[in-house]
Amino acid sequence: MAESPLYPSRPIHTNDLISRLTSSDCDSKERKALEALATTMIEIFKDDRKLLYVPEVVELSSAVTRREYLDVVVAFSNAIIDGTSDGNILDEKLLTNYAYVLRRANGSLPPATAGLGSVLVSLQKRLNEVIKQAGSGTQYQLQLVCTLSVILDAMVDLKIYGLDRVDLHEPLQAQLKTLTDHQELRLAQAATYAREALLGLPNNESSYHAFLRHAHKVAQGVLGVASVVPTMDPARLMDAVPDLMKVPDLIKSVGDIASDLYSIYDGVGSMAMGMKRVPKPKNWYVALRYTDMLIRSAAWQKLEEFTRGVPCRREEAFLCGLYAQLEQAWVTGDSSVRDRVVDSIQSTIPLVGRKHQSAQEWVRLVADTVGQPGWKDTLPSNQHRLRFRKNKDYEPKLKAFLRETGKTDNLSTHLLERAWLKCDEAQRFYADAGLCKYYTQGGRLEIKRLSGELLDMDRCYINLAIIVQSQDDVKRQFGNKKMEQQPSVFTLFTRLKVEASNTEAEVKLRDLFKDRKSPGGTISRPKRILIRGRAGVGKTTLCKKIVHDFLHDKLWGELFDRIFWIPLRSLKGKSSLEELLPYEYFSTQQEPEWFVQALWRALGDETDERTLLLLDGLDEISGERNISGTELTEKFRGLLNRRNVIITSRPYAVNLPGLTLFDLELETIGFHRDQVQAYLTRVVDKAKAEAIRSFIQSHWLIQGLVQIPIQLDALCYSWDSGLRGVPETMTALYQAIELKLWMKDILQLGKTEAPVEKLHTRPQIKHWVEKEIELVEVFAFTGLYNDIIEFDIDKRSTIYEQPSLRSMSDDELDRLSFLRTSDPTSESKYRVYHFIHLTFQEYFAAQYFVRHWMTRKPLQCFTFRFQKSTVQCTAERFLQQEKYSGRYDVFWRFVAGLLQSQGEEQLRRFFEMMEDGPYDFLGLAHQRILMHCFGEVPPNSGLENIRTGMEAQLKQWALFEYKLRGQMTLCREMEFPDSVLITLMNEEPEHMRSAILRSLLNRSNFSSCLLSQVASLLGQNISTGLESLVIAALRNQTALSEDILQAIVRRLEHSDSSVRRSAISALGTQTALSEDILQAIVRRLEHSDSSVRRSAIDALGTQTALSEDILQAIVRRLEDSDSSVRESAIDTLGKRTALSEDILQAIVRRLEDSDLFVRRSAIDALGKQPTLSEDILQAIVRRLEDSDIWVRQSAIDALSKRTALSEDILQAIARRPLYQRIFSEL
């Protein structure tokens, strides 16, 4: 698999490091790590200036900051200065690379710190010493002089003055002068050039420096030079433009700059003519500085034009210097460069005159270098050709000193490797990158639908409604493991965690770490968060969503540098977390030991606040012990008690001894109604979505079941035209889903000969997958019997050992839709399988029971507890033993539903066996299980006597409970017969009807007959209290009829404020009210009771569309005397996008409100708008100084949402040090 650019491996070659540093595509976080690595390389070189490191440092100098470039120059300077008094010979590579570094300066070098003067003194002394010892004309001498030339060029550019005349300036000038007539052409030319540069040092400004400044300005496109220096006089050009030494290496860009200059000043002529007016140094020296740039930028055409027009083109010093430069370019260049060098030299040969003896010798010299001997014959005849040594022809002995090293493609990595071992920041970044790469491989972050298609992670938010729960609730409801499956809550929807939630307590995923008020009253950011949820509700999906969004910069990037997701089950068999890292996370990395150490250091750093731990599945290690017998939760207590941690768990495992309290506790729940609609829109076509939506709306049971994500996915996948009108029960729905999934799995199992499209019944399906069906049923029943939902290798092996299943293995499980493993990439022995949802396990367990009930064969009950054993038990006996067990409540519902499809005789036998004792002590549990089972049985004349008897008993129990406790909790359950409720409301007195209505307040779905009965009470002569209860009960019902809505509207004029508030609230739950009803609510905005005004605003806020008149009526409430009304008005307006400027300004005025909640709401409302003017943003910035921390936090959030802030806004923020870090990345 190709490596993702988001998660790169570390650079193992210095050229790669440089390439990434200089790339505009380099990620900002990686750039920071690379810069740290480069800095470490330079720091090492400063302290240990090995020649081995020199090539890497030289190349790196072009990609580092100005400060680090200076450090490189200083390190080289010190390397040259060292040993000056001893007269040691400097290595040629050191001198070559020092010259190269100076020539690619990417910024002005501070003269005092660059050490150039000291290097000049060192080289002068070394030059003097070598002349004394070996005479002139040595290769080392040439190296020193050429290096002097480069240093002197730099000193000219840096305007270094005040060289000691007696000790340095005059002696060096004299040394160089003696070498200018040397028989070695290369040495003579180098000395001539260096001496001219030395003579130019006293000048106030370097021509070359000025040219660079000018060229940079032209390159930026902001200089109008034509009106400033029309004659292109280099002497005046210096004052017109700034420094160009910021352009690294002057490569490529200089040619373009030169082209711009020529176009502005009518060609080379005016530029070249300007040379005449440069007083110091000589024109040929300045010209050679220009040609040097043009050669190095490969601007060959511009070079030819320049040499044709420059005034000094026929001066011998210029020609000799030009040939020296071109020879350098030929030696270090590739074939394309060499061809252009040959052309350039050939074009200048006509400029060499008879008297140019040195220039002629240079032509002969470079002719030999570039392999063009014919050039020698083209030179003008000269009887006085240079002769030395008694009239013998001179033959050069010194090689060219290569001041331009050329790019090294295969640099050594000695310095890079040493720096890598020391650079903790780089190691951490690439460990993080390795971790990210691990997450994104092997489908770890994929969420697959039952169809096998991937669910778009960006849409996964609809699975993640989270509600706040108190610590007391946790302890009370989930104090032990058995409580999760005990009947402390009896309704099916509560059992499945899909009842309507308190939306006011919900927390958005992105807001988990926002500041919030603690129970003690202090405000702080939560650092320890618990997210609990029952099996199959999406805790692991939540972890995938968190990791995915963090990797894509959608979550908490301002708080954390890394997220470390640890499925806690992976700690089983491990003695430490460090033992897990190389095997689990970095096994595919080339250098796992470094990444493990880097990540381990981050995890072990007690002061580290930038690592977020995501610990998934606390319940999976609760009670587990390692080999030594120590409980895993005790062994890893330090990990579990870390700050900046999110822990997920099933509810029963959250109260472990020694576990530090959590700052925030949350619970996952099912879809909301609007999320169900959104899911349908996204995963099925429009026609099918509409059909499914209609089906859901007409079945109260289905409305609850599809709030479970996997159930909705299963319904969408299994939907076809034959499903319309059915199912009426939960069992029927699961039967339809089962058939559709088996049809898919038959093909997955490789049984391609099966006529899948013609299979419509379970017996037909069973013919092809009988063993697989049995396998799933045994897994389901065995798990339910042992109270387990996860099957590790030991439990699976026990099941595979059964005679009828010995041909089965994990291969079959992997190809079935009904079971999954949390980590499909792990080895089989480490995998743990579970059903796609607990209800599917209960459904297939019921299938297992029904199969044995029908055949009257004993159930095989495998026990995993202390010692593995098998108990045989008849279905009848099992029913008598477990019929009141809360763990089997849904199981018995499925059994009744499945037996109903087997015929009336089997179902009657089941109910008769259930009626046959023993009974529970009070008899309530018996009535409840009958009620639940009959909920899965459509009306059947053959069972009406049993159903009638049950309903009579339920009525008596409801009356008894009311007399005993004043409540009717049994009536809350969806399965409580509507006929009994209607009878009670018709027959019983008002106080009992009030109790019934209170029990119905949390029911989200009424049957049509029950809805009519409740609404009919509004037409009766009832008390104010009962009237309020009726309206409150109707509040949770969707799509109320027009008659019912009008009955509620009439209560807007009621004399009792509680009735008026209830009416407004009930109307607000309807998604599309008529204009007449909306106007009736608007009139309540002027009511004298502030609570009525607030309720009216909230009701209007639920509507998707409001007219401008209604919006203005709400705007007027911004001046309301009651702060809660003002706050509600702002919240309602804030839900609208693209508000008019008038409305926005009205909200802005509330930023100065005396009430902090109003100010905060105003900021939040403005923050939701897609665009805001500069004035409004400035008003929000001023709230950063608010006295209340919540208001300040809202201002931060609002500003952070802006993709771009103006310079004025950023400056305003910068003046507030508290917020500089928060907005550092804007």
C-alpha cells in the first residue's frame, strides 16, 4: 500500500529532509518536527565539527532559518580559525564548503557574529605561512586565495569597515598583489579578483549588494524603478531598492529578475552603460558579480546579452574572471550546463585582442578543460605570447578550486542519524504519524453497514447523541453487573435505551472538553470523561469517530497533539502498556523501538497535557487477572487514573475500587427522530426512504426500534415491497431482517449455486445454511445462558467441540452478518466476537429454544463459570425456571412471537405452561411477562380467553398500585393494553385519570385510539390540572391532527398560566404549524406573564420557517424587561442563518447586557452566522475582557469558527496575552 502523505515516515536521507523543509506542501506540524531535527543537526555540528558532517551541513544551510544559517557560518568560521597559530593545513573540503555556504546566504550576516574578519585574519596568516614554507604556486595557496575571494565578497556586501590597516589590510593587499602576475593563471586571476574586492571594502555600499536589493524588489513586482533610475546607473541603483540576499542561493529566480530589469530599462544597454559611473570597486569586479549570478541561475541568454553590452567587456581582468567562472560551471555542471558553457565561451573569444596575453592563455586553458582544442587556433596571432622559464611555453599545474560544489544527490546520513537519536520532538512527531498510520490501516476506522458498504464517517455524528448522567444515577442504577439485565426498568424502549432523552442535557462531541460548572460550583475543563453504554449501542463506533475526526483536524486539535486509542481488551496477557506498543501499534514500522520509546516518554511525562488517552472497554478487563493473579484494573490503575482521558464502558463496570472520580459522565443513546429521517435520506433512494418513513410512522414499535442504529440499518437493507403492511411486531421485523441477511451470507459463504433470489422462507434458507444457522443459535443461547455477550477463543473452542459443529470455525463467523469482531486485523486467537446487537443474540437464542420446544429435545446448556460443563434441560423446565428473570425478558418476547408463526397449538401450549406455576410472590412479574409476550402476538381468537384474563388482571394491578402508592407505573409500559387504559380513563374518577396521564407523559407514541381518547378529554368539563396534563401528554406526539391543534390553540386564551404554557409548549413540538396558529402564538409575546412570553418564543423557535413580521416581533423581545425572555429571543434568532443586518445589530447591542447569560447567548447566536462584519467581530473581541469566564469562553469559540480574521482583529487579540496561544494558528 502506498504511504499516505498525511502520515509520513521520518526522513532517512538528508536530501529528503531538505526537500520537505523547502516544500510549500509540507504540513505545519511536520515542518515543526523537521525544523527541530535540523536545529539538532546544527547544534551537533557546532560542538563537533567533523569533516564527515560537512556535506550534510552545507546542503542543510539552504533550508534553515536565518539564525541557524548564522550558526552554520560561525561553526565553519571556527573550524577555519582553529589551529591558525599552529599553521595546520586546512582540508580542501572545508574551504570549498565554507565558500559554498557563504555564497548561498539567505540573509544578511551580522558582521560581528559571523566571524568573517577573524577568518580573514586566519587565512591571511596561513597564506603568509605557506608562502614562507613552500613558496608560491601551490594548490593549497590557490584554495586559500579563492576562499579569501568569497569572504571578501561577503564583507563587501555586509559593508564591513575598519580592517586593521597595518596588521591586515596592507599586508594582505601586498600578498595578493605579488600573486596577480603569477605564472599560474588560476592563482593570478583569483588573487586579482580578491585584491579588487579588498580594495572595495572602504566603500559605503557594495554595488552587488545594491543590485541584489533591487532585483528582489523587482521580483516582488512592487518597484517602479523606471522613474527612479532611468539610466540604470548601478551607483544610484543601490539607493532605490532593498536587499535580495533573502533569496536562497539566487538560483532560477535571478534569471527571471534580470529579464524584468531588461524589459524595464530597454535592454542590456542602459544597464551595462550604468557601469561607467560606479566609482569603486572597478567596473569589471561589479560586472563579474553580475555574471556570477547569471551563470549560477543558468540565465545563459541574459549572460550573452550582458557580456555583449557591458562597457568592461574587453577588459582583460573581466575576461579572465569570466573564463574562470565558466570553467567552474563546466566542471560542476551536467551535460546541459556544459553545452551552454561552451557556447558562452565561444561567443566571447572574439572579444580577446592581440594584447590580451592573459586572456588568450585562459582561452587555451579552458579549451583543454572543456575539450575544445580548436579554440586555440582562432586566437589572434601574437608574437609576444606569455613565456616563462627561459622562453618555454607555460603549462598550468594547479587545478581549479571549485567554489561551487554542485548538488550532492547521495549525501551521507551520519549527522542526520546522530541528530535523530537526540531529537525528542522529531521522534514524537513521527511516532504520532506512525500511530495515525496504524489507525488508518486494516479498516480500523471503517464503519460497515450490513450490506458491506462503508458508512461515511462524516455522517456518523447521527449515531452519537450523548446525554449527561449524574454520579448518583450510576451508583443507583448500575451498581453491579447483574443490574444491566434486571427488570428495574421494564419498558422495552427503556430496556433498549431508545426512549426519548432530555435534549437539554445532551452534549455535542466537539464540546466534551469545554469549560463547565462542576457540582462544587467551580468552572473548569473536564479532564476525565466516562462514556458508558450498553452492549451494541456504539461505544467502539464512537471511538472510531473520535479518532477519525481528530486525525482530520475536526476535533480538539487546539488541546491535544496526539490521541492514543487503546482497546483495553488488548491488555489481557500483558504486564505493562510498554509491552503492548511494539506488537500492537508499531509492528509494521521500520524502527519500532524508537517510536515506542518516544511514545512511552510522552505517556510517562506527568506534566504532559497534550496527549489524550481513549481507553475503550473498561468492562472488558473488569474482573480479569493476569498470570500472576493480579487484577488487570489494579495493574493498570495508573493508566486508568490519568488526566486527559476518555474511558468507555458498559454500565456495570464503572465503580471499580481505586478509580479516580470522573469530571464528566455521559451515556450513549439511540437516534433521535430527525436523525432517523436524515439517515434514511442518505442511505437509500428517495422512493424507498419515503416508503420506509411511512412504514415507521404507522408502527409505534418500529418507531422505537429504529432508534437503534443497527436496527435502522437492518431495516433499510432488508426493505422490499413485500415488507409493506408488515411486520406488526418486533419478532416479525427480525424475521424479515434475518431472511435478507441469510440471503447475502449464502453468497458470502461461497454457496454460489444457491438460487438466492428465489428463497423466500426460512425453511428454504435453512436448506443451504443449516449448520451455520445452528452455529449462530448455539452461540446466542450459550451467551445468554452464561450472561456473556463476547466470545473469546476459549468460549468459541468449547462451542466448536460440540459434535454437530465440529466442521465449523472462525472462517464461518467472519462471513456471517450477525456476528462481528472489534479488530478483524488481529490473529484469530486474539479476536473476540459479538452479535451486531444484543437483541439479535436474544432473537437467535429464542430460535434455539423454539427449535427444541418444537422437537421436545433437551436444551444443551454449556457452562463457562468455574468448570466447563454441559447441563441438559427440557424447554418446559427452562421456561418455569427463568420466566421471571429480567435477563430473559426480550428473549421470552421473541419466543412468543416465533411460536405464533408455528401455529396456535404451540403458542397455546407455551402460554398454558407459563400460566402453570410457580408464580412470583406478588404476581406482578407474572402479569408483566404475559403483557410483554402478548405484545408479540397479533389478536388471535384462539387465545382471546388468555388475553382477556391477562387484561383483567392488569386492570386490577393498576388500581391496586394506585391505592397503594398513588401512582400507576405499570401503565407507562408501551405494552400495557390500550383497551385497559381507555377503560380506566372512561370509568375512573378524575384523580385516577390524572395518574394515568402522568404515567403517559414520557410515551413518545400513542396508538390512534389512545390518542383520540386522550384528546377527547379536552372537550369535556375537566379541571385545570387535568387539562394541563392532557396537553402535556399530547406534547410528545408528532403530526397532531388539525382538530387537536385547534383545541390546543384555544387554550392559549386560558385563564390559568400553567395551561397557557403547556399549550404553547405542545404547539412548539409540531414541525409545521399553519400561519393562523403561528399568529396566535405571536400574540402571546405581549402577554403580561414572562413565562408565557418565553414559552411563546421557544415554540416559534422550533419552526423551520418564520416570516419577517414574526422575526421582528421576536426582535422586539430583545428589549424585554425579563432577562430569560431576552435570552430565549436571542437563542431563537440564533437558529436562523443569514440574518439581516438590522437583526444582527439588535443582537450586538445585547453584548452589553447586564445579564451574563444574555451576553453569552448573543455571542453564540452571532457565532453561528456564516459571515460577520468587521464591526461585529470587534464587538465580540471586546467580550474577551468580560468579567464572566463563560462569556469569555463563548467569545473564544465564536472567533475560532472564523476561517480568516483581519489583521486588526488579530492585533486586537494579540494585545490580550491570555488568548495569544488560543489563536496562534488562525
